[in-house]
Amino acid sequence: MTVSDALSALDLVIHDARVVASNPTRYEGSAERQQRLHQQDRRHLVRLLAVRDLIAGQGA
């Protein structure tokens, strides 16, 4: 797998993570639980973006 292949695959995962993170009410339960899980989704998205930037920098 090349760096370009890895970035393409990661872009698909990031797209899905953005869709998930854009819907804070997708979880059942209390508003507090929804907020906590939404913040967790956003943290995962930030980590994915950081990994993508790192891989892109290594391939440059």
C-alpha cells in the first residue's frame, strides 16, 4: 500500500466520522449522554485528521 492509497482510505473513514459527528442527537438516552457521546465522536474525528496530516507529511 502506498501513502496515497493510505490517505485515500483514511479520507473515506474521515468522511464517515464527519457524518457521525455532525449528528449529536443520533444516540438514544438523556441529553447528557448524547452530549458525552457526541464529544467523543468529535475527539475521534480530530485524531483521525491528525493522523491524516501526519501521513501526508511523511509522504511529502
